Amino acid sequence: DISLGLDLFHINTKQQGDVWQFQLPIFNNLTYTLPISSTRILLNSEWGFRPVFHYVFPFIEAGIGFAINEASYNDAPKPGTTAMPLHLNHHTQGQFSYSIGGGFRIPVRKNMEASLRFIYTDLGHAKTTNTGSITIAAPVSVALTTQTWVLGFTYLFQ
């Protein structure tokens, strides 16, 4: 069997850590915060196959669409240091996005099934601007991907 559907997903995350200026630990003078959010909308399709065991039906799935990614960057001096902080402005951009995955479905009752699936999704990149407290040569850019295991229960309307 083949099914189609829409996939709407939103994620917020914040990376934090130490900044080693000049990539040297003796210049560990700053901490950074990189807030990122992404909202994706995909058209998904799932293809089911014949059972591999008595009632275990394998399937594969794929989706294409777009993601709206946002990022900004701030760092701050650690106590006792005089390092110059950097702020890069918030930036929002649309990106091509896709997902691929697969799993197994098991009928539980006449109109109900359980499933276990793995989904890999590429959301593109989240980038800051290259301007803010100063102008830098290139924005901060982070590749956004997700790898997800999903245990699901589905009710089938007939």
C-alpha cells in the first residue's frame, strides 16, 4: 500500500560552550550562545510491502519540502577577562528539506496498528548574518539534521 501525508515539525535548540580564540586553550576567554530554530513542512509518502514474518509489514518512507531556519550568535567574556564580545544578528532563511526512513508495522486490532520507524531528515543550514556588533568575513553556519526513532500507534478509520 502507498500513503501520502503532510509532516509539520518544529524544533528549538541552543548550543552553548567555550570560545577558544585563535583555536588556543590559553585564549579561552569567552562563552557563546547559538540559538537555532527550524520549522519544516514536508510532503511524505510511505510504501508498504508484504509481510516478512506472520504479521510484520516492512515499509519505507520519503518526504520533500522546505524548512524555515533561524539563528543568531552571542558571546560574552568570562569573569576576570577583558575579551571583546561578539553579537551576530538574527537571520531567517528558507531551505530545501528532505527525509528518508523505514520501519515495521504490526496490526494490533481490526482498525489499529503499532509501528516502529527510523527517520533521517536534512533541514539544510541555519546561518546568522555576518553583521552585528562588528562585521565578520562569513556568517556562522550550522548544518541541521535529525535522526529519529518513532514508536507509533495508528487508528485506521474505515
